[in-house]
Amino acid sequence: MRRGVLAVDRVVVLLLGLALIALGVALVGWQAGFLADVWPSVPGSVQVDSSQVTGSDSFVAVAVTAGVVLVVLGLWWLLAHLPRRGVGPLRLPAGVSPGVLTVLPGPAVATAADILADEPGVLSARGAVLTDRKQRVVRLRVTVYPDADLVSVIASCDAVLADLARVLPDEQLTSRVELSVLRRAPERARVQ
């Protein structure tokens, strides 16, 4: 799906989900009696002869149930359309034995980020595996000190990504490293 269509879909889904939630809350509020507090000019009656429906003993239960169902449906609709950027298990290359082997990439990427965070000049590193434009991407976000040797940091990033490529099926993944350099160096702990 193109970005424009996806954006329209998300806006329509958001508005429809909010409308379903509002309708469900209004139905429950109408029967519970607190709708008049929110909307002072709420009509006391409707011009349609609805006494056959609203006068029945089970109408209150049906209206509350319908309101709850609409609220749950609206929440489900909104949650179902949230973008999911995470990646599930990756299939490993076939071996000699029959069967399918998979690996979860998250723990391997988190370990790679922890190793990178221990490098000199690196303040912190975080890793994630996500889907970006229908590609699986290993993203490492690295924050370095202002006085860090960037050539050394880039070499460390390359080494960590090479190690990661030996663990994960690299033909299924693309790597991206985002380096952030601090403006001012925070106080480092002094060892005496």
C-alpha cells in the first residue's frame, strides 16, 4: 500500500474508532442518566414512537450491552490498526536434517548493543529489529561522547554487525547504525 493510502486509512480508522467509542459511551450514558450532565440540552424524548422498544423490561440491559460491545469494538479496531514494526522469528537456512529452524532476532541484537555500549567512547547503545518499508532492519542507536574517536566507533559498529551477521540470516536483514554525538560531555566517574 502506498503512503498516501496508508495515511488516509489510518485517519479514517482513527475517526471511525473514536466515533464507535463515543457512540458506545453515549448509549451507556443515556441509560445511566449522566448524559444530561455532559450535554445539558439533550432532548428528553425522540419524536419517533419508540415506547414499544424502550418500554420493554429488557431494553436497559440491551442498551448497556450494545454500548459495551461498541466500546470494545472501537478499541479493538483502533488497536488492530496500530502499526507493528517488530519482527517475529527469522527462518534459518535449511540444513542436512529435515525441518524448519527459526531464531528470534531481538535477543541477539540486544546483546550486540550491549557489547557496543562497552566500547571506549560510547555512552550508550540500543538495538532493535523492525520492519521499515517492507524490509527487516537491524537498527543500532549509538550515543558517543564528543571527544570519542569516530573512526574507532565506526570500526566497532562494523565488527558488531559482522558478528551479528554470523548469528542471524543476513540475507533477510538490512543494518542501520544511527550515531548521536553529545554536545557536552557528562561527568564521567573518576577512579582513584
